[in-house]
Amino acid sequence: MSPSMRDVQMTATNGDSSEDFGDCEEVRLLDSYDEENSGENLRRIQVRVTGMTCAACSTSVEGALMSLNGVVKASVALLQNKADVVFDPHVVKDKDIENAIEDAGFEAEVLAEPNASHANTNGTVSGQFMIGGMTCAACVNSVEGILRGLPGVKRAVVALATSVGEVEYDPTVISKNDIVNAIEDAGFEGSLVQSSAQDKIILGVVGISGEMDMKLLEGILSKLHGVRHFFYNPTSRELEVVFDPEVLGSRSVVDGINGGSGGKFTLHVKNPYTRMASRDIEESSSMLRLFTASLLLSVPVLLMRVVCPHIPLIYAILLRRCGPFKMDDWLKWALVTVVQFVIGKRFYVAAGRALRNGSTNMDVLVVLGTTASYVYSVCALLYGAIEGYWPPTYFETSAMLITFVLLGKYLETMAKGKTSDAIKKLVELTPATAILLAKDKGGKIVEEREIDALLIQPGDILKVLPGTKVPVDGAVVWGSSYVNESMVTGESVPVSKEISSSVIGGTINLHGVLHIQATKVGSSTVLSQIISLVETAQMSKAPIQKFADYIASIFVPAVVTLSLLTFLGWYLAGAVGAYPKEWLPEHGNYFVFALMFAISVVVIACPCALGLATPTAVMVATGVGANNGVLIKGGDALERAQKIQHVIFDKTGTLTQGKATITTAKVFTGMDKGEFLTLVASAEASSEHPLGQAILEYARHFHFFDEPSNTNDTQSHGAKSKFSGWLHDVSDFSALPGRGVQCFIGGKMVLVGNRKLLTENGISISKDVENFVVELEESAKTGILVAYDNVVIGVMGIADPLKREAAVVVEGLMKMGVNPVMVTGDNWRTARAVAKEVGIQDVRAEVMPAGKADVVRSFQKGGSVVAMVGDGINDSPALAAADVGMAIGAGTDIAIEAAEYILMRSNLEDVITAIDLSRKTIGRIRLNYVFAMAYNVVAIPIAAGAFFPLVKVEMPPWVAGACMAMSSVSVVCSSLLLKRYKKPRLTTILEITVE
């Protein structure tokens, strides 16, 4: 936040200085040393060193530290004023290290061990920064170039449509304040929105009415151990607290303030997404005010030029002399001066910072055009006052041009709000408050209080009333109910929740009271991850945008050059008599005539719409996708998806429901069926594979007539332990991927798996058994063979029902010109039977998990664009190898991380939606480029006067400004039309034809 004259800067007095604010994300300097010596009995600490001014100082400190007996390694960072020391705690103590630094002439303070979880695995931190003042693609290129040039910055992406920059940086080299300063030094407004380093909380404070209250607040925060820095802005009534998350939590900060003030202050946590939305609203309101003021001042100027000459009485008043000038000249000059330098000040500021950075943008063109017409008009007035000769003035050109540009900017800010609707809706799903329960050891509730939902911590027990939203992700510890998860998963049927069931934050509890234990909070929740994915997608740039960025980078200099050539061409042609004087305006000359053409060229050629063509469409598309259960990770994914030629489906859990059930159990020896099932269940009891769980459920139901569980794994394990007394003792259990399981029961080997497992162990399969297994496989079932003491004793048939929409989706893809492929680790007979049911002709069977990626690459060899649809960890390599990875939303986190598209509803229809939306989005982007460039291509020759000799009509600069504004309006409106996108339905998918 930007400090003002009334801002109050408050600093903690518990040992941390105000300079700590710039070093909040502390990451150790010797991570590589940790990796090499992690097994040794050494300790490492960080020491703040005050008083270093140059490299010689840091060398002196290093020398003093290394001279200590027991210090293994020391590294001093001059810019961060820190020393990182690795030492043997049995030989040297912390105090000895402090004394050594102080003896060298510097101040020393041992710091708390930094939290490694703040940084990513590669030691970097990701931060989002609000960047104000960007107006076109050239501004984006300028800011990205500045950020990427900063030391310690690994990656920087700036989005014009959202005015947000995402920066990945090394906090040991550069701080977030340094990044903000770099943005502001470039002439833009900069502020941190949020960071992956969770060390800051922003609170809205109600109850501070004077100096005494601020001193009370300062005293409370100064006494809180772990608070590093705090800052209160009286204007916005926001308190920013930076703290050490190893010592203090955000809820402890709020509780400390509430307790210390005796409830005098009312606090509420500021949601970063809400703050960003409010800034968008403020920006839109500001643009509307500027546009309205400019319009009110510009319309009279235009009326005086166009309408008033046809009204004799008014025109006579305007022609009266008032001093050296006529009345209308005074009025025009006064009104336009306000528009030019007060309302239009923002254009001069933006143009100035662009030129300071060695770049040019739309603001430079606007300033050139309006200043040229304004300065010429003022000079014409002065010339007329001196010579008594009144050449024409063009004040209305400056005024109307600024008005139309502001109109375009206002519509752009409105579009930002429209395109961010998806994120706003997702944020609104999170409840503002939650009911926190405190229980004693016996489980009795001893306290119940309402807290801000953003202050929930892992492990908290929360009460969820009927009709209210679940505050965070968690697990039910008491009660039962039905929960509506449609807002997250898209499934309209309420889901039953009992003890141990997982719940998702933002979903609605329909009936009973639930007590849940928070498992994931903050950025770890499903809802926050969805918001993050949508944000990341909107921040990303499609490859097609690179072309626009390149054009924008060279467009402005080219336009200025073209404008100069236009001016020189018309002026010199007139000077040598190449065209008659009758072409000149009344009381005009060759200079004025040429100048108007040049100004029109400058104005009409602004590349503003070019920079909006891609990001606005991508923003709308990602929002529309999220609303339809399809999360898109970026614009590049959109561009690749619209070219998909092959879609490879994993069978289990993707084409099928992933709910394996036992359909047949046949014994081929004299063993009793109950004993057979007990033997198989005992072998599979230690397996985590879904087929193993299905076998266990079937055997338990056979023995106890218990209903098979269709809930989550925790419940299955609970049931398993309930009836564990009937299972045999198992030894030497091992799971063999792609084959089955092996163990020993009663000293005899038990094998449960496929043919390959038995063959590898030298067990022969009789003809009767083989025929039975073949019969199962040809009916799209999987045959599981069971061998005991080297003899095949039985076979179990397992079926995994196909998803109801699988066949229709496959047929729909073929209608779209996409080739569906199925890949599975199952045998060929079962694979062919399943493929025949869904209509897939291209099948790859008996593929090991690692081989799925090879299947993807085999299709890519011919230059084809390949999509992979999967749900499990074993699909992750293939998802990553594919041009477009699509992860089923109910799948594993690893699979979701590897994919570019996430199908939240686990519905295969969304594969069609993803491809269809991608095609329509890229088509819309191409149409946007037509709108962005058509005005320039068609209007530049007209503005330059290429057709004037034929039609004797010129384009006034203010008309050129209107055309320029209309190009931006056309692009934005074109992108917003994507919000009307309707995904194909099952009844219409089969009508899709290749265009």
C-alpha cells in the first residue's frame, strides 16, 4: 500500500528493526551444504549482521567466523545483512558466534531458524503483484523486461487484462519490496497482492478513533512475540502485520489484538481476491469519472465548431471580441486546456515513464497527437492576435480524441470485471465465518465461538449447521448428512457424508449437523487450488500472443515514422505545387493541411486493441470452462487442444467407473467356496489396489451378509478391521505391479493375479481354467487366477462397468475428426471387448504403467497432436508426455499436476467440451485480430489522405480517435460473446461434423 501524509508507520520493539520488512521471506544460504552434510551432527544458524557497508566488511565477518574453532562453513550476504553459519554445537555456541562478529566491529543477532516450507522445492517464492498504469501490450513487454532483468527473478509473467504480474524469485537475492520498487521506478504503480510465503496478514480495523487508539494498537503488537513489522493506514483502515510463521499464526495475531484491546477493536481478515476485485471497481469508477468529465467539457467545443455556426444569435455572441481573442476562442481554449492537462494528465505520465524506459506505447501516440493539435491551435491564436489573420484551430481534435480514448479505457476496465466473474463466483463460495469448537479429552464441547474463515488452522474442529457452507476441506468426525457438491464437482446429486467422509470447502450441508476436522486450509483447499488454476490460466499467454507482442513492440515507432512521412509528403508536395490550393481548408496553409493528416495517422494506428485480442478471450474462456467443470491451465493449452487429432483414454477409472465388482467366483478343486474366498481375502487384505478391495468386500459379504461398502477407503478399512478375525495370518506379502500379489499362508505360497504371475512361478494352467478365463475376458471382464501351494484352485471374474456416456463421447469425438484410442494394462481379450462396447477401434493392451507414455510418443512421431485422458499416478508420465493432458477431477493430485486440463466432474462429456471450447476460443482470438487490425489496415490509408485526391474528403483527427476507440470496443465485445458459450449436449454431440 502506498503511504500517505496521514499514514502511521509502526515498528515492533522486540528486537527486530524496521528493515526486517524487506527480508520477510528468509531462505538459508547454504542449502547445498545441507544436502551434502545432512547426516553429520552439525547445526546451522542465521545471524543478522548490522553495520556492513561494502564487500570488505562481509569478508571481514567471514574471516572472523571461520577463525572460530568448530565453525565448518560461513557465508555472508552483504545485501541481506546476514551470515549463515554451519558449526559443531559441542565445540562452539551461538553466543561465541555473536561475540566474534561484535569483536570484528559489527552488531550481531542470532535469528530464528527460517521455515523451509515457505519456499518452493527449488528455493524460490512465487508472488502476485498488482501493476497499475499499463495501457497496452507495449507496457506489458516493458514491465516484463524490467522484472526479468532483476537479479534473483526466475520467471515473470504480466497480464494486461488483469493488471497482475506473477513473479517467481529467489528471496535470498531479492525481496518483494525490491520488486515493488522496480515496478514503481519504471513509472507504474506496484503492490504485493499475495505470496507463497505465508508471513503476512492484512486486517480491516474498526474502532480506531484517535492517536491514543493507535498507540494502544502499537503497544499490543509490540508485545506479541514473533511480530516482525506492522503498518496501519488510517485512510483505508487496514493493518498489515508481518510475522514469523514459525512462532506465530495469523489467528494468534487476531486473538492477541482482541485480547489486548479488551474487544475495543473489531477485526476482519482482508481476502486478497476481494481486495483485487475492489481495486478493479475503483479503477472502473475512476475511468468513468474521467470519461464523463471529458465528455461534458468536449461536447461544447464540438458544438461550437459544428452546430453553432448554423444558429445566428449564438454564433454572433461567440464571434464577439474579448480582448485579443474572440469569445469562442477563449471558451475552446479554457475547456480544452482542462481536458488536455488535467483529465489527460494520466497520458502524459504514462508516456513519460514509457520513454524513460526506452519504449513506446499507446500513450505516446495519444500524447503526440493531442499535443500537436493543441500546440498548433494555441500558436494559431497567438499568430492571429499579432497579425490579425485568423487561421483555423483544432481544439476539438484534442478534446474529442482524449474523450474517445478514455471511453475505450473505461470499456476495458469493465471487461476486466466481466472476465473475472469466474474467480469472483469461486471466491463467493467460501463462507465469511466458521464456528470453532473446543473439546475436552472426553470429546465434550467446552467452548463454541465464531471466527473468520480465513483464520482456520489444520486440526481445528468446526461445526457446520444445516443450510450453511462447509468452511474448509476436512473430514467428518461427528454426525451425518447430505452435502451438495455441485458447485465444485458439477454433480447435482447430494453426497452422503458420515464419520471419516471427506468434505470440500464451499459445498453446502443440506440436512444434519456435522462436526468436521480441518485438513486443508488456505491455498491448500480444493477451492483455492481451483481459483489458483483459473488465475494461472488467465495470466498465461497463448503462443499466438507472441505475434501480437512483437507487432506491438515495433508498431509505435513504425506509426511515428509513417506519420512523419505523411506530413513531409503532403507539405513538400504542396510547397512544389503538386496539388492545387483549392484543396486547403479556409484560411489554411500547407503546414496545417499536412499536420492534420499526420495527426490522424498517429491516432488511428494505436495498437491498443492488438494487446487485448488474446488475453481477453483467454480470460473469458477459462472462466466459462470453470463454470462448466473444465479447468484450463493456460492459453497455450487452449491453442494445442484445438489441434487435437488423437485422444488416448486410460481404461480403468476413465472409460470405466473405477468401481470394480466381483461377478463370479469359481473353484476348480475340492476346496469349499467359503474357505477359497477366505484364502483370497487374506492374501488381498494388505493390498491397496481397488481390485483387492473389491475381493475383500465380496468375501466379507459372503461370510457375514454385510452390504458392500460404496464409500471411501477409510470406511472400507474400518469395516475390514471389524471382521479381521476371520482372516488367515499372512507372511512375506508383496504386491507385484502389473501381475498381482504374492504371500505365504500356513507356510504355503498363495498367488492371486493374472496368467503372467502364474507362468513366472512355473504353475501350469489347465484347459478348463483357461477356457473359463477366456470366456470372462470375451465378456469384458477380468479373470483373476488364484494358486495355492503351486496349484490353480480357482478363478474370480471382476467387472468394472463403463461410464454411461463413454460410447456417445467416443462417437462424438470421431464426428469431430478426432481418433479415440484406449490404452490399458489389461489383457487383449478384455481390452478388445471393452473397446468394442464403447466403439473404439484403436486399442493398446497389456501396457505397463511406464509404457503409456511410449504409446503417446508413438502417435506424436508423425507430428500429430495427442491428448491423454487419465486419473491415476500411473497415468502421470503419459499426461506429461502428451501435447494436452486431461486429468479426471476425482483422480490423484499427481495426475492433476501433470495435466493441462482438469475435468472436475469426472464426466467424459467434458473431453468434448474442452476441445470444443478450445476451438471456439482460438477462432474468437483470430476474429479479434481481424477487429484489431482491420481499423488500422483500412483506416490508415484514409487517414493519410491516400484517397483525398479522388473524394476530396479527409478524416479529422477526432474521427480517427473514435475509430481507434471502436477497435478496442469491438475486440472486448467479441471476447465477451464467449460468455454465451453453451457446451454440446449428448443429444447434439453426434450432430457435430468436421468443418
